[in-house]
Amino acid sequence: MKKHVCLLLLLAVVLCPLTVGAQNPARDVSQETARQRASWIDEAVVYEIFPRVFSTTGNFAGVEARLDQLKELGVTVLWLMPVHPVGELKRKGTLGSPYAVKDYYGVNPEYGTPRDLKKLIGAAHRQGFKVVIDIVANHTAWDSVMMKSPEFYSRDAKGEIRSPFPDWADVADLNYDNPKLREYMIGMLKFWLSEYDLDGFRCDVAGEVPTSFWEEARAALERVKPDILMLAESDRPDLLVKAFDLDYAWPFHHALDEVFSGREPATAIRKTWETERQRFPKNGKHMFFSDNHDERRALARFGERGALAAATLVFTMDGVPLIYNGMEAGDTAESGAPALFEKVPITWAFAERRPEFPRFFKSMIALRKAHPALRQGETVWLRNSDEAQVLSYVRRDANEEFLVVINCTNRPWRGFVEVDHGRPFTDVTPNLSGDPAKAQPVALPALALDAMGFRIFKRTSSKP
């Protein structure tokens, strides 16, 4: 989703929580329960891949060549950005947006053949990865093969096919009031599951497509493969009741961006988290992120230390974390507009310049994998001596507690965290220097953090 749309949807939620567009009204689901997810989804670490820029070759073979490195990193779910042919009519930039799809049944020839894609998916499965692809169900390219059925498209006041939004001039809006379109799209999704043995879909601007369609599609897809992942690029609570397993933590991300950019106090993050808990169905789960293909890189927004501090928050929150395309190497190549329409390859050699980045992400993923409290434990926010500057919270289950303290500013901090005087904590913060270090007990509640510093502590749970 382009950024302005998420901001508009967020504003709509604030102004009118029960309506996010006249054609797709949302309902209050705060007292309902989210659908039950496959167990592997709760354990997931998602890695987003833009095949065009992931390697110098810019194709499926280039992705397959790095599967060993992704396995070593520890990620579990590979999300391939759209693999379909890109439209040429009204395209943006030199190569066009991968989200302007010309043929939902086709494979982008710049990436390879259908056989090449199947080979990549098979190789990924053999290494233990789940694989999902991007589905752009809201709109198509203007030269889409579906234009042969013009009744599939929405019309403006003049009766002409229209774009979903004025600045999305390269795509045409689909009309889900047409039952034949719904039938076509569900058949297409079933094709990809069965023909390519995928493990699910990341669904672009899912909130702009009627929830009733997604619920109908989910029921049909589960008859093909029961334990799939459906990830909604949306923060509509009703999508998590029957259709989707995860959604985007968009409000949380916007709060993170405001805080780490110095425009809001750290308390904005906690307030957003609390508001979202009240709005969503019970047991609903979000995907948290500090980078993705629509945003400026966290490195560009927050600097090196700030990018790692923001990633610490993402990886210790009560959801599923996302790593975007070279983020673990400290890559700075943008992919949002206009770079989304060009080829700006990842510079993997940045890992040599920023070795703390691969160390951090590998260590954080391993820490999450080893401790269920960081994946499925409850979140308890703690007071500290300067809550406008510092976040402090505990992730805990019946066995362990993890205390996370993050300085969200460029000012050093020395103060106190409100922890009980039970069992002592041990510092388990990822060692970014690469030097051997032994975990040592710490003298909490007093604590000092560098600018954009963070610490993670562990102890046996004192929870009754």
C-alpha cells in the first residue's frame, strides 16, 4: 500500500472506527475472537524479497542462490513481491511497478519462467521455508488481460474505468460487486496454491477489497490447502475474524516512525499499542516492521543506531516481525517510489561496513526462536523515570521474563525502571561488537543507555 492510503485509513479509523469506506464498511469486532492460525505462523519471522533488486541478476535464480544465507539468518517465511508480468500502458518509471499486474496467471519473464519459479519454491521448501507471494487483488495494469472483460472494473461518473486513487494512475480499479470477478479471482488464487505449492498469500491493500470476498476466498482456499498463511496489508480488525491470520501493524509503525524521528514522545508507542488492543478481536496478531517496500529505509530515517533500536522494538513485540530485502546487511537502497519502478539492487557488501547489522538480526532471531515468551508471551508495560524518552516493557510466560528497555532519542539516558525485586535479571542484549562476552547479572532498577541504546534482560519468571 502506498503510504498516503494508510494514513487516510488510519484517519478514518480515528474519526469513525466503524467505517473505513462507504463500499467496504467495517464492523466492531473487539468482542469477537480472531480465527485460529496454523502453529507455524505464530513462530514466523517473515522476510520480504523484491526479486528485481535482490540480486545482480534480478531473477528467481538470484533469490535461490541466497537461500543458504537466509537459512543461516534464521527467517522462516519468504514473501516474494509480485511475480506476475508488469503492465506497460501508463507504467511509472522505466520498469513499472510490480503492483501493476498484467496477468494474474502469468510469471514475469524478467524473473524467469514458471519452471524457474517452481524450482525456487521447491528449493525453499527443502530448506524448511514457507513461501508466500504477493497478490494485488484490488487493481490491475491498464493493459491487463482482464480488460477483455471490462465489466470487471469500476467506473467513474462519466462511465469510464477509473484508478483506485488519483495518484495511482498506472492501475485500474476492480469491481467486486460483480460475482463473476469474485469467481475469477478465487479460481486464480486456487491455481497458485495447487500449481505452485505455495503456503499462502500477502494481500496488497486488502482493506480496499470487500471483507466478504476475502472470507469467501479463504473458505475456498482451505479446501485446497488447510494450513496456509493469509497476510493482509491492512489494519482493518474485521479481516482477522475469518479471512486473515495476520495484518500490518500500520498504526504502531506510524507511531514508531514519529517517535524515533523525534516528533513524538516515546509514550505514543505504548498508547497506540493499547488502543489497538481494544480495537482488534481477541488473539488477533499483527506483523510488526520498521522497513518495508513502501517506506524509506529505517537507516535513512533514524541512522544506524536508531535503525537497530527500532528493530529491537519490532523483534520483541507481541506479533510476527518482518525483515525487508537486505535490511540485515545494513543496505540503504530505497525501493519505495520512484525506486519501486526502477532497478536499484541491494549492495550486500554493506554488511562488511556495518557488521553489527547481520550480527544483530541473526542474534535477535535466534533469541526469539529459543524463547517462547518472546513469541507468544504476554506484554506488560513498565514505568521508568523518563517515559517520554524511554520504552520499558516485559514479555513473559510461565517460565521466563524478558525486560526490554529502549532509548528512543539521540540523548543518553540514566534513570530507573520500575521492576520488582524478585529474581535477578541477566543481560542478554545481542553483542554487536563480535567480541566474546559472558552474560552477567545487572543491578536493576538503575540503568544507563547510550543515545538510541537498548538492553534486553532475562530471568526466570516470577509470574504467579
